[in-house]
Amino acid sequence: MPKLPTKRTLSIALAATAGAAALSLALVSTTSATAAAPPSVSGSPEGAFTRIADFYGSYVDAMYDGDGVTADRLRSFYLSEPLQRELRQWEDTHHANGVLRAQNVPVEWKVTSTGSGAGKTNATVTLTWSASSTTQIRVQADLRTKKITAITD
């Protein structure tokens, strides 16, 4: 007849099994919890704020690729005519790109809503130039036309 384990041996074996199970569960939970969700971008052609984000994303891409024709078309489509005239004057005075408020092209951009009111929506555009250098631009768009009407430092 086989000898049955003592209470102490059985307790140690059960504790080791429970510990291993807990460790396995913790590893699975940690891996699942830290796995990054896939990136996503969304918007609506009906929203003036989305139009600001769409413009800056496309404009930075065009400038980064050296595609001045596309950049000009984007300005024509997204920016009000008075703003286009204002930017040309600003650029003549400052010898820099009025949309980006710089001579360079940023490596990253981020658009953050700062609210809406009086028929306008407002956003802050953060342009990243390097790991330690960012600038912010204030942008305003008309809620009715969805055209960008103001870009300021």
C-alpha cells in the first residue's frame, strides 16, 4: 500500500501549485493590460475642430514631403480668403511659413480643442521640432463655414 503524504508535505505542494497558478495569471494579466491598443484617428467633415486637425496633419505631411503644390491647395481649401491674405503679409515680413510660424517643418503635431463659442471653435496646435523643442499656435475656425479664420502665436 502506498504511503500517503503527510499534512506538511501536502500543504507545501498545494501552496507551490497555488503560487505558480497566481504567477501565471499575473503574467497573463500584465501582458494583456500593457499591450497597447492599435492607434486610431477619427473625425467628421461636419466638425470645424476636425477640419483644423485634418488641415494641420495634411499640411505638415505636404511640407515634410516638399510638395508645395499640395500645401498651396490645402491652404486654398481650408483657410478663409482673408486669412490667406494675412498669412502672405506675415510671411513677407517674417520670412517664414505663416501656418507653421517657422522656417522648418515639425516632426510631430498635435491639435487640442480649447472650446467653442460665438460661432467659432478654438484649438491649440502643438508642433514638435525635436525631443526638447515645441511651439504652440492658436487656431480658430468658423463653425458655419468650417474654414480656418485665424492663426496666431
